[in-house]
Amino acid sequence: MPKLVIPTSRYKQSFLEAVREVQASGSGLGDTLKWDAAQMEADFDRALTELRRYEPGNELPDGFVNSEPLWLVEGEAYLGRASLRHTLNASLREFGGHIGYEIRPSARRQGHGRTILRLTLERARELGLERVLVTCDTDNLGSRGVIEGNGGVLEGEFVLDYHPKPLRRYWITL
């Protein structure tokens, strides 16, 4: 049964395989596409620290909010990741929302998107959030189904000057 965990070296090899998989496919969250997998492999402890840099207790750069990285794993296999932002700023209200998630290409279309969002919503509830914003590109039918399947109510479709595609904003009441 898949579960959410805090990033740990236990899943190092599977995580690095997934990063390379996402990069080879060209479809994933922007930061995954930019990561240097060889550098991450060489100093994985540093990579983990970097992944967890916005957790509560850490000093935040201007314009950032506290968030926690979460990995969806099953057994020893890394399946995907989520970022749960504890609050919204103006930028996240427009694009990004409270939750971003990504499933590695070889694990897509198996229900893991719905699972990672459901489990991340449970974590948001534990943090005391009452309502969360989740966004996706309008042409991302998989994410639209995942969000709607988890109770997402469409706020609307929007075009942003800095994003190449129109996007949809959904609110989920917890």
C-alpha cells in the first residue's frame, strides 16, 4: 500500500532513477527537469537538505512560504512527490497553490496521482488547513481527473503572461 514519507536516503536509488525518468520523458515539474542527478547522487545528504529547505524552522528567502516535501513510496520504490505549502502568498494564489505533485512516468496511469493527492490532503487537514488550492494546466486531463476525483471545485481557467498554457484553479474543502 503506497504511503507518504519525508524524503530520506532509504529511497535514494529509486528516487534518482525517477528523476532520470522524468528528465528523459520531458514531462514533470519544472525543478525536476533542471536537477543534476549525478550531483544529487554524489552528495545525496545535501540534496535532501535542499529538498527540505522550506520546512518550518528554516529561514525562508523573501517571497517563499513554509512547505514540506512528501514522497509517495511503496515498499522500496519511490513513486512520486508532493509539495504541501502551509500558506499562500500572492504568487502561489495565482499559480501553484497549496499542493503540487508529480508521479514518475513509469508509475503514471495506475491511480498513484489520486493517492498522492488524497494523502497530501490528509496531511493538510492535520496541519489545520480548511481549504486548499490546487492548479493544473487546462490540457492536463490526468491532473484534472485527479483533482476533481479528490473533491476539487473549479474556480476558473486563467491565462498568465509568464506561463505558456492556460491553467485551472481548483479549491478543495477539507
